[in-house]
Amino acid sequence: MTYMQEPNIILLEHRADYKGIYGLNLNVYLGAKILVASTVREVVGYLESFASSLIFIDTGGYTIDVGEQIHKHLSKNNLKNQCFLVGKTKAPADEITIFDAQMELKHILQTVAKILQVTSGTMAKKNVPPKFPLPIEFILPGWECCHCIYNKEDEQYTKILNQGDIITGDLLDELIVKGVRHLYIDANYRLKFVNSFTFQISSKLNDTSLSTKDRVSATAQAYQMVMEQARRLGVKESTLELANNCVNSVETIIEKTPDLKSLMKNLTNKRNSYLYNHSLLISYIGAHILKKMSWASREQQKKFAFAAFFHDVVLTRDELAQFQSDELVNASFLPPNEKKLVLNHAMMAAKLIAQVKSIPIGTDIIIRQHHGSKSGKSLSKREKGIAPMSLVFMFSEEWAELAIVARDCEDKSRSEMMLKRLLKKYNIPLFKKVIPELSI
């Protein structure tokens, strides 16, 4: 079957992150119109309306063999639709094209393109407008713009994102509410855009030759990408892959940074958010404390690092992460919904992380208790029976806040007074022992 014209591809995928990645790649690389289906029944419905459509399936998001079910429908109705499947299926391999789930997406696309007789030459000759349309349903929050992104209103293009900007969930929600169906990019950059997702930043984080300063900046960018995706979609598989790379990168930063003063010098990039700097400092301080505890295994340190990474995941702006008491929140000019968010953020973040099986067990407990409340519904309540790891986290977080204040404060006596107050509040001998390594 030869498809010289723009093909319809029925994409069977219900996971938002994979839907975005597959949908945009198939659209841009193959020049295809993508029809998204979440169930086999929806695929059947599309086949009734678009008889010659191709079918693309990733079985990873399903507990049933969707490939076998679709193959049975095709056979029963004597349909000859080309079918591509990523993962495992009992459907006969000589009748559908099956790709191993570990195969890189670019190799899958190359094979699909070859079967469809789509070449770089045919794509180059394809008549595309100067501004190439990107379906907004396939654009995920957290993606970095490799080039400027435009919105089209009344036949006029308005730049809404610059090169290097991170696409936020709030912006996408605003545009979708307005009825925007496509965003636009200069046609010459469309392939670069779809290549610049999680894969490139993950590769950078895994580069062993990266300097500490550059690693701090790259991890900050990846942190923002993960947070945007987690807030909008939850912690999905592709998000978790990048989060793992971030946590590993943070551990590399900790290993290669001799003291807290050295780390603070690398946190001067104005593009780094308070949320990220705060998270990195908590990881650094907590790691040095846990290394001196006999019960703190390597697994415990990894758990702490994940807790530091995700503890403020539901907070959308730096301002919301800087409140230190319930009183300050209630006295603020925040709208009621944001006050509630700040006061309950520990509980909400813990619930989100508890749903992710591959994050170390118990991470959600540290996150729920990281302000001293067992329920995670207060910034001020200090309850008895807090888990030891949560206690270390509470101390590390307050020290991190002190370190940020001290960096920006010319009055050294003030920072020394704050440190004394902190040590008095946490009258624990071990915490005092780590002062030389954590001095600010």
C-alpha cells in the first residue's frame, strides 16, 4: 500500500505524555494527520470513517493485548490497513509491523517512513507554509522552545514564546480555553523542535564532562520541565525518566562540590528558580547529614534526594514556596485558592508521589511531613513522632532558606544569629557536627 498523499494515522495511546511525543513526531516527520484514540472501540470508529488509515499502537499503556484485538477486527472485516505496534502482542508478526519497546523512536519513525515510501526528498518537496502548524493537543508543558513559537489570530502571527523558554501548563490551558488548536513555528525549525524534548536534556545531564556550573544550570532547566509536566499530567513514565536523570545529576553536583559556599557560587544564575535552588540545597545539606548516620543507607539517601526534588511539586511559582508559617500565608494577599494550596501543598505533593510505583517507597512520607505536620496540612504545626528522615528534611530545608538569605545579606551578624537560632531549635548533636561542611 503506497501513501503518496498525506496519510491518516490512527494513534492508539491514552497516556498524555506518549500521545504528545508520538503525535507530534508522526505529524512532523511523516506529514500525517493524526487521529487519536484511547480505546480499541475508538479505533474501530475511526476505521469506519477513514477506511485507508494507518494504525500506530504502543501497548505499554494497556493491560490487555490491544494489538491482538485490533488485528482480529481487521481480519474479521477483511481490512488491509497497515498496522505498526510498539511492544508485545500475540498478533502475527508477518501481518503487522512490530517494534521492540526498547527501540529508539527515531529508528521506529525511519522504518515507518520507509514502509510508507516517505523520504527526506519527498518531505523536502512537500509544500508547507512558512509558519508550520503544531497541533496544541500534542504539545506538553515543560518542553523547551528551540525557536520562537507563535499564535495565529486574524491571519496575524504573534510571538508568545522565545527561544529557550519553557512551555508552561498555565499558558497551554489559557490558549486551549480560547479555542486555539495550533501553535506555529518557522517551518525550517519544525524538525529541530520535535528533536528538542526530554531526550536532548537527558543526554546533557548524562555528560560526564559537564562542568559543575553548567550541570547546575542544565539540571535547573530539566527541573522546570519535570515540574511543569508533573503538575499538568502527573508523574508519567517519560517525566519520571527525566526526573531520575535530574536526581542523578544532583548527586553528581553534591559529589563534585567540596562545601556549601562553593555550591552557592553556582546558584547565581538568575534564570534558576527559587524552587530549584531550594531543592538543590536541601539535597546537598541532607546528603551531608545522612552520610554521618549509621542507619542511612544508599537507598535512604536516594529516597531523600527524590523527596527534595518533588516536595514542592504542586507549587506553581517561587513566591508560593517562600512562606514559612500559616500566619504569614493567612495574612498575605494571595487569593483563597492559593492560600489553601500553600497550606496543603505537602499533603497534595505526597498524594501525587504516592501514586508513582517506581519512586522509592516512603518518599511520600518525607514529603507529607516536611513541615512538621503528619497530615501535611500546615506550615507551622510541629507534631511529635515525625519520621527521622522527615526531621533531617525539616532541618535541611530551614538551613537552605538561611543559606539563600545569607548569600543575599551583607549583615554577617544577622546570618550568624539565624544560624544560632536554628541550632537551638534543632538541639541535635549530629546536626552541630556537620556545621564545618555546611558553613555559609
